[in-house]
Amino acid sequence: MSVGFLDSQRVRVAEHERTPRGGGYGRFGDVELVALVARGEDGALGELYDRHSRLAYGVAVRVLRDPTLAEDAMQDAFLQLWRSACRFAPERSSVRSWIAMLAHRRAIDGVRREERQRRLPDDQEQVPPEVSADEAAELGQERRRVIEALSLLPAEQRAVLELAYYGGLTQGGLADHLGVPVGTVKSRTFAGLARMRELLADAA
């Protein structure tokens, strides 16, 4: 039922012209935006982020009690939305509730990671291992895989990742530099990271 419903939303979206680069996703409802995300339109993800990121952050920070970890959980939730949009079931919940659930799950994952790290012996946390020649070679190969994966991304996604990680620009700085809304920067970042993970997993 959910697949058919999303297909109907895609048909409805297709009756409009493709959204121009400058924006225009605000005219769509949440379910239509999820259908657009499933189609690969990162601007639709940016619109959903603008609408519901505060909710997702609020859910995450109540679980984690840490603003930085909550921010990470929120971003992971929208990355999961990007990757699983085609599986959204509107007959089971609203988009808003689905995003809250994704944020809650990512926050619980964060709590579990923190608990595992706290259980590590002190010597495992404080003494860095020496890097052998084989490990150094492996690190070099990993860097090459990352560079190659970056080169395979669409230009818009590659630009935000390179400027963020190599240029040190914040998301606000990226928006100013590229002349696009912050929501678009964030959605391109999510999409680029999702594709990078897939490419690196294939390479591994």
C-alpha cells in the first residue's frame, strides 16, 4: 500500500514542472516531499529539514542531554530519511512522526555508543598505538579511496563536502559562498555523505 501511495504522490509531483534551482519546494506537502526525496531531489530534503529539524533536535537532545551529540543524531536521522524515503509508509504515521522516530532511534544509538566508550579500560582510551608500515600503507589506500569516491559525486554534492572538510567552511559560510539556502547546503551534505558511504562500502 505504501509503495502505491508514494507512486501516486510521484505522479502528482510530476504534474508540476521540476522545481527550479532557486527553490519552490514549499508548495509541496510533507508526503509529496518524501516522494521527491525518494526520486533523488536533495532540495526536497532541505525543505523537510527546514520544517522538522527543530523537532528532531528536540527529540534527540532529550535523550542524549548533550547538544553536540544531539546535533549528530539529528543529522543521522535526516541521512536515514534520505536513504529510506522510498520505504516510507504514510498509512502508518505522518512524516513528522516518522522523523521524530528516526531521531529517537539515532539518539538511542548515540547513548549506546557513549556507554560502550565509558566501559573501555583507561589504557585503551589514552595510549595511541604505533602505526606500522602496513597500517600506514592501508591508511594511504583509504585516503585514495576517499578521493576517488569524492570524484564520483555530482558536482554540487562534491563542492559542499570539499569546502566543508578541506576549506573549513561552516554550513552558513557554505551557503554564502555558493549562493544557496542553508537547507540546500545541508541536504547536499546528507546526500553526498550517503553516496560516499555506498561508494566506500563497494570499494571495501
